[in-house]
Amino acid sequence: MTLHPLAKKSLVIGSAFLCLGVLIGAFGAHGLKNIVAIEKLVTFETGVRYHFYHALGMILIGLIQQTFQTLRLNVSYYAFFAGILLFSFNCYFYVLTDIKTFAMIVPLGGLMFVLGWGALTVQALKLR
């Protein structure tokens, strides 16, 4: 079976992000619980949760793209990719470094997640 290029990219990168999410989540659960304040641990867990949601979203994009090859799902894919980096990774960096700049970048990642889901909605509306 030949995969649509975006479908393959979404499946590979989404799966890799999920693998990384498991490792980061385990580090947070086991390596940080005695090191950082509980409210910081909550921030870290929020980063992991959204990391997982959107890595799964990337895989979903791959499956949708393969099924409906005429849809244009690049915006959703790249928005989720950027959102994971800007939201989740900045949550992680903020907790680990206590540098407020990282916390200030997090909302941009949230906007990327909204953009990704919004773009997916627009493409879904094109289906008959």
C-alpha cells in the first residue's frame, strides 16, 4: 500500500512524539516528584497531557489524510507539531528551569492547537 506523504509523516512523527511523551511523563512522575513543588508538577503533567492529545491528533490526521486524500491537512499537522513544541516543551522547560520566559511562550502553543483543530474542522466540512 502506498501512503500519502502527509499520512506517513503524521504516523511516524505522531508515534515518535507519543514515545517521547511516555519517556517525559515517566521522568516527571518518578524523577521530579521529590524535586519540584506540587504546583510545578501539575504544570509538567499538563504539558504531558497536551503532548499526548496532540501526538494522537497527528496520528489521526495521518489516518484521515490516507482515507480522504483530497483534503489538505498540512495546516493541522504543522500546527499540532508547533503546538507540542511551544506548549508542552515550554511547560517542561519552565518547570525544570523556573525561567518565566518559557511560561510566557506556552499560550502560543495553545493557539497552535486551536489553529490545528480549527483547520481540521474546515477540512472536515468539505467532506460530502
